[in-house]
Amino acid sequence: MGKFEIKKDKSDQFRFNLKASNGQVILSSEAYKTKASCDNGIESVRKNSQDDAKYDRKTAKDGSPYFNLKASNGQVIGASQMYSNASAMENGIASVKKNAPDAVVEEV
């Protein structure tokens, strides 16, 4: 089962990573000023992760595919890692869809 890990960064802001059951990070958040805002971001990922239209498939300057998950208002709520090819990116999206709804939340 996947999990959301919440941690404070060096600037004392909160971030979360969604990890698959194998421990690999599949989605990373922006920085949030408060833990409550971070918690809201996690709930937004849970809610929006099932809608394929909320995934913005992108290509980095070096040609690596990646994706952003967007909320209903169009704001990015999570970004993926860089992938080696489009098929691997699609597997990453499938993993977010599978893991996000029931992922536990841990503070680290």
C-alpha cells in the first residue's frame, strides 16, 4: 500500500511525497506554509488522482517525460520524477491512481 510522507524542509515549510508500496516516490508536492495546508494538498491529490484529465503530461528540456497533477482550479498539486520514456510515465500515473486514494499519511 502507498503512503504520503509529510516532512518539513530547510525553510521550515511542509512538503509531501506520495510513495508507492515499493517505497519509490511517485508524486512530490510544492511547499506549504502550514501543516493544515499540506493536509489539504493531500486530500486534493486523493480527490483529483482518479481523473485522467487532471494529469498534465509534459516533456523536460532534455526530452524526459514527466507529469503534473492539477486540482480543479488548474493549480499544480504534485509533480512526478523524470521518466526514461512515455510508457514509464504512464505507469507512474497509473501508480498514483492506484495508491493515492487509500494511502496512509506519515510525518517524518
